[in-house]
Amino acid sequence: MSTTKRNYSGKDVDMLIATSTIVENAIKNKTFLVSKRSTWADPYFGKLKTKIDTATQTYLGVDSAKNLRQSTQVVLGIQKSALADLSEFKVQVQEDFRSNAARRKELFIELGFTAYLKQAQNGDQEGLINLLFQFKTNMTAALKTEITAKGTAAVLIERIVGYATTLKSANITQETFKGERKVITAAAVAEFNAIYDEVTSIAKIAYRFYKDEPAVKDGFSYNKVRKTINSQQF
């Protein structure tokens, strides 16, 4: 194992996915960014993306960096949809059982919201999976009838139940692609550091360019991108 100091914290693979995501965001916004910095014109971002993919394949033993990114995007997509549906479900139950606070509290405990919702909202994949499986396990026919009778659509409940297995499978696929080699050489760490330094430099500049556009600038925050991707995976 290399003793060379890394310029970043966390797993090498998470850093590589985060930097790759930032470069992909740069490519999407290339026209504007190049208008601000001509040195970022083609083939700059494309070559940097290839450099990250090559490092991922060469040093981590990941068979396909593309598959890794795609599996990660699948997980993130499921997370986003599941959280949106859980939010819709929660607000409806909260209002529908407003006159019976004790029952409302019991439902949120029984369905996993009390124990896991905050974790899930903070991007914790394990927390979300735990919430979804508790929801799925405890959503009996009788409970479903009780809730839908108040107004919540049955299709919303069925969709949330379906996320449990889907997210678990996608997470396993992602982790399979994330298998790191046991020995990371000094040369690998040097390459990783170079990628990290170059991409975070781009990110800091681009973040400032988009200071008045929150939706875009967050895609150039290394910490926010890494937190979203890393999500305390198990």
C-alpha cells in the first residue's frame, strides 16, 4: 500500500467519480465556460475526462469506468425519485391524520420515517434502503386501505414499495463496479492527486462564474458532489 499522501479525503474511487461528474458538468456548460476562459476550449475537457477514466481502469481495476458512472447515476436517480415520493406520502399522512396525532406518530414509526428519513434526506443510501424496506415490510393490506381511504393514492404507495428492491439491486451493482485493488502504488496516488488538483481548480473557478445560479454552481462544488455520490455507502 502506498504511503504517499493524498490531497483529498475518502475513497479513491469516490474522488474519481466526483471529479468525473464535475468534468461532465463542465462539458454540459462548455459554451459559457469557454467564453470565460479560452484555455478550456476543445479538446481540454474531453481529454481530462479520458484521463480520469483511464486512471480508474488502470489503478483501481474497474473494468469499465463508464459502467461505474452509469451505475452511480442509476442509484442517484432512484434516490431522487424515492425521496420525492416519500415526501409526497409523508405530507399527505401528516395532514390526513392531523386530528389523530398519536396514530400519525405510530404510522411514521412503523413505516420507518422516524428512524431513517433524516439519514435518507442527507444522502445516506443505507438509511434510504432501511426506510424503504421497513416501509415495504410493514405496509400491510389493512394499513394500505387505512391510508388510501384518507386520500393518498394507492399507486404512490406501490411505487414506494417497489423502490426497496430496485435501489438495493442498483446499489449492489454500483458497489461491484467500485471494487478497488488492494495495492495502490505511489504512481497511482500521484496520478489521483494530479486529477484532484486540476479538477478542483476548475471547479472553484466555475463555481464563481455561476455564483448567481445555485442550480448550476452546486455541480461545481467538489464537496457537494462527493457527498451526494459517496452517501455513506455500505
